[in-house]
Amino acid sequence: MAELVFFTGTMDSGKSTLALQTDYNHAARGRTGLVFTQHDRAGEARISSRLGLESEAREVDEHTDFLQVLAAERAQGRLIDYIVCDEAQFFTPAQIEQLARLVDELEIDVFAFGITADFRTRLFPGSARLLELADRTEVLQVQALCWCGRRATHNARTVGGVMVVEGKQVVVGDTATSQDVVAYEVLCRRHHMRRMTEAAARQRACDGERLDLQAPAG
């Protein structure tokens, strides 16, 4: 029986790697699939992993209608068994509903990968609809770590090296160390709420201030 499965985790938890592996595993068993993404760091119509894996994909925008895409595939005699959707948090709620219909009406497996919350700790609309509609939600077991060593649970955005909590929800960046204006970093809840990025922590250490690295009691 086909399923809509949502695989989620913070940045750096291996979502894109798993998306590529999922496509490979199903294709290796003779199944026919389509791979979609949106706003990947490698550019348009690409899925890329920070481990160095990369593959072609179909770029999704606000006008993409998955029902029409699958109808066009069928019109060409190509029956689709599964769909892989990376960066699914950027999809619209209507597009998530279309994916659910593909599962229910056409028995197509849909594997969606994405983060749940943005840099403000607010749910992405696409992720919220996935949480509401998915047959299963799987939290990735690879734990990204905050600079302090705790499990990272929140995504932080920095602009010019300074953490921000206001701005457009979607601005493409990466978690790699760089001098780009917009970048991202994963933090534990404690340091996200304190706006304490790794760079800010280093600066405080240089200034001789005490850093709280101890886990909370209890």
C-alpha cells in the first residue's frame, strides 16, 4: 500500500543524503520514480548533499501542479511508482495535498524530506501540512550538534555573522563556514534562545566572559 512519508530533521542531519539514497534504492529494484526539489544550495534542478553527493532533479515552484505532472507522464506511457521530494518545507500546502492525492488515488509512494521550522522557530506551511497529512513522520536518527555539543534542534540564520530572528522566511544559504551575507547554523534550544552562535561564543571567550556549557540539571 502506498504511503506519504515525511522524513524530517534539522539542517546537517542527512536529509538530502537519504533522499538520494531512497531514489537509488527504489530505482535499483526496477521502480520508476521522479525526484523533485526546490531552492537547493547547488542551484536550480539539483539535489546536493553536504557529503558531496549530487543529482539532477525537477525544480518545483509555486505553479507546479503534481497532478498535472503525473498526468503528463501517463500520457507519454510512463507509469510512476514513487516520488522523492527534497526541501519539501518550501512546497505550498496545496502542493502537499496534491502529493497526498497521488498516494490515495494513484497508489504512488511519496517520500518527502525537509525541516519543520524556520530560523524564527515557526513551522513552514508545507511542513505543517505534511505533519497533518503524512501516513508516517520519521525523525532522522543522525543528530546534528550545536557548537556546545548538545543535540541541535533549531535552525539559526546569520546575516553578516550576526544571528537574526526577523526577515523573509525563505532565503537560500548554507551551513558551511563562509563570509556570505546569509548563512545558517544549527543550535540547541538554549543557545538559539540566547542568540549564541559559535562565532558569538568565540567572541565572548576572547573577551574573557564565562560560557555556560553545562547541561541543565534534572
